[in-house]
Amino acid sequence: QVQLVESGGGLVQAGDSLRLSCAASGRTFSRYVMGWFRQAPGKEREFVAAISWSGSRTQYADSYADSVKGRFTISGDNAKNTVYLQMSSLKPEDTAVYYCAVGTLMSDNWYGYDYWGRGTQVTVSS
């Protein structure tokens, strides 16, 4: 059974940094894609970034590329079965529950992912 456990969220001030982690277990993930999504209160879940398990390909959100581009970086550690989302220069609008997910194809659509973690709360105060 696939399990994804996110950690690293918290309450920070605008301009601070956080690194989210997603520990995966339950199968071999060499052919999978790991993604990060976020959902703010009253809003739909939105794509943040994805990475192939090999790390050779990454994708970042385009719809608000100006918002996360250059501030968020996705990476992975295969030895630890863990994917990270390094977030810097955080803004109040980054406040959301952040979820990691596993899928077979790199996609910016949440329905393209098969397994989900329970999420970790990130709150950025102004």
C-alpha cells in the first residue's frame, strides 16, 4: 500500500523560507512522478510542481508561474524515497494546505495522480 507523508509545514512570516518533505513508501517508485499541489480555503486544489523519480524532468505551474517561478524548487532524494519542495520568499497568498501525490505521468492536473498524502499546512503571515 502506497503511503505518502508530508512534513515541514508551519507558520512563518512573509519573506521566510520553508522546505516541505514527502516521504513515500509501499512500492518501487522508479517509474513514477511525484507532484506537489496546494489548496487554500475556499479555493480549488492547484498544481505547484512535479518531478520524475529520476529527477531528470521537472514541471512548475504555468498559470501562476510568475508567482512561484524562482521561489519554489522541487527536488528528490531517491535513497530516502523523499521529495522536497523548497519554498523561499514566501507570501501570504502561499498560505494553503500542501499535498504531495504520486502518478504515472507528469501532469498539472490533480486527477492525473493516483495516491495522495494528507497534506501539511503552510501559513504565511504578513
